[in-house]
Amino acid sequence: MTTAQAPTRNRGNRRAEILAAAASLFAARGFHGVSIEDIGGAVGISGPALYRHFSGKDALLAEMLLDISSRLRESAVAVATTARGPGETLDALLHVQITFALEQPALITVHDRELGNVPERERRQIRRLQRLYVEEWVTVLAELHPSCPPARLRAATHAIFGLLNSTPHSAGELPPQDMRPLLHAMARAAIEASVNAR
């Protein structure tokens, strides 16, 4: 790494550190219950210094939710282009979503509670990315269950997300290595039940 590259990398690391700290604070106290000074203090800088990285709390929240929405969608696209067959693709998609659910419970809480505080332009982008992510799942499920209407597959996908994204409430007593196969088995069973229900 050259000397010229170091500041960029350090700045990227600091932005990621700020986003992670803000996610934890927003999840614990709510967007309006956290100040710029609180976020700066959590990462060891002054509140005003935070403005070198983000223009304000709104921008920070928007980037936080845009980033995770983009990463989930990109992971789904990568899975869809590399997995062999729809069954393997579905298992890989479940792995992506379960990993997110177990490793990022604060982001789940922030998204559920605070999306309305994201500026409208960025909120539309987040919603678009999420729709594209859902459609990756629907495409795979349609290959596995070609007689099931797309609307039903889409509803089932949203329900599966609700099940998996319950980790801020459901995870805790079981360690991740036990929670992961439990969530996978439950999601698989829920998908079968939803597409076969009459």
C-alpha cells in the first residue's frame, strides 16, 4: 500500500466504524434520541469532526440503510450467477439472509423503526434495492415451484424475511452455530408450507 493510498483506506475504515457505532446507538435509543456528539463519542472523535465524514445524521442514516440494501442485493446477484441449480441457489440465498440476520440485528431494528427518517430520495433508492433483492428470491422460487403464482411467491418471500429478521428478539439464548441451522430449517419448511397451502 502506498502512502497516497493510506488516507483513503483509513477514511473508509473510519466511515465504517462510524456507521457501525451509529447503528448500535440508533437501535438502542432511536434516531431522535442520539446526537452527533453521541456518535462521535462512540468512535473517539468530537461531534463536529464527524461532519468530515457525513453531512449530518440524516445522511449517515441514509448511507447506513443504502449500504446494507445494496450489499444484500449484490450478494443475491452473485449467488444467482454462481450457484448450480435453483435448490443450491435458494440455500445460498438463505445463507446470505441468515448471516445478515445473525450478524446485523441492530441494522434490522434501525430499518424497521427509522426508514421514515431517511430523506425521500434515498428512501426511494433503498426501496428499489429491496424490491430487486426480493425479485432475486422470487425468480429462484419460481424455478422450484413453477405452478405457484408470482404474487404468492413474493408474499412468501416477505414472510420468510420476517421470520429470519426476528433475530433482534429471537436470537440470544442459542449460540449462532445453533441458531443458523434452526433458522434455515424453519425458513425451508415455511417456504414449502406457503407454496403448497390451499
